[in-house]
Amino acid sequence: MKLILTCEHGGNHIPKEYESYFKNKKNVLNSHLGYDLGALDIFKTLAPLANYAHYSETSRLLIELNRSLHHPNLFSTITKPLAKDLKAEIISTFYHPYRIAVASKIRDYIKYNEWVVHLSIHSFTPVFKNTERNCDMGLLYDPKRKLEKQFCKQLKSSLNAKDVNLNIRYNYPYLGKSDGFTTYLRKTFPKHYMGIELEVNQKFSDTNIISSHIKEVLYQSLREQFKSCF
């Protein structure tokens, strides 16, 4: 059993060669639209538990690593108007290398009959479209995949055993079966792969650092879960 951690939206960095397209965009880059606040902090906390960990600090406003190439939101409103050759350059420089690195590692493990648990770390804004999201953490999975459901159920139980007040929901604030990196990897590796997305409420983030209590609960729960579940 191998644990892989990824963080697709770890930062809001814009490479120098594309900075001109993001003039006067500082506010949006620093918002939840630019990156997942606190996600990289969680990722780095949990990384010692992983057999392999991979992250990106390039802003999702340049290209969305968590969307398929055919998805309408692959490029943001800022980069969507760019010329086709420039988009192709961004895809080949940032999108493909990130995804290929993770998929190659999964393929290497599966080749030797290993099971892979892939935990993709994200965070979500507490209020979206003027509606407060009623959730502290979300565990996203494909309901049709029994082992993913089992893993999330046991992880939720472990998390709540350490903090009964945590409001943990399944497939909220997004659906685990929606277009995303884990969805792509499930199709690529129909056997020996489990893809789980962890979503943490950004209300726990202060200057891009997540509450130490939340990180400790996650670390201890994941460590216990990974040792005991399988």
C-alpha cells in the first residue's frame, strides 16, 4: 500500500514570461480564485506520511491543473483569450509535466501490484455566491468505488474521534465524481488506485497557514487510518 499526496493549487505564482497578462490582477491572485489558501501548509504537514508527494505553486489562473484538457475552465478568464500557440506552450510547460509525474509514479507502484491511495489536498472559501458553506472538511470520492467510500468513512470516524465538533461531509462542497485529476486517474488506473480529495474550509487559514489543531488532527488521523484500514 502506497500513499501519494498532491496539491494542485498550492500557490498563486505567475511565471515571469506571463506576468504581463496579469497586470493589476493582484487582488484576484491573492483570493480563493488564485489558489487554495492553506492547502500547501496542510500538504507539507502530511507529506512525511507519504511515499510520494508532489505539488504546484503556479496559480490556477494561468492553467487549472485539476481540470481535463476539454474542460471549459481549463484556462481562466485571463488566459482564455490567449493565442492557441501560447496556450499550447502553457499546457506543455506546466500542465503535462505535473500530471505525468504523478501518473508515472502511480504506474510504477501498480506495476509491482501495490495499491495506491492518492490524497489530493484542497481548500474552499467559506462563503460562495453569498451562501455560507456548512462544512469544516469535505471528503470527496466516487460513490461507485466501494474502497474509496470505505476509506473516507473510516477517516471521518478517526477525525471525529479526535474532534467531535468537526463538521465533516462527504462529496461536499464538490462532487468527487466531477471532472478533476482524481477522476482522470481513476479512468487511467481502474484497478489498484483510490483517489480522494480532501477539502478544508479556509476559515481555518490565517495568512495562508492552517490552524495547528486542524493539522494535528489530520496528521494523526491519516497516520492511524493508513496503518489500520488495509
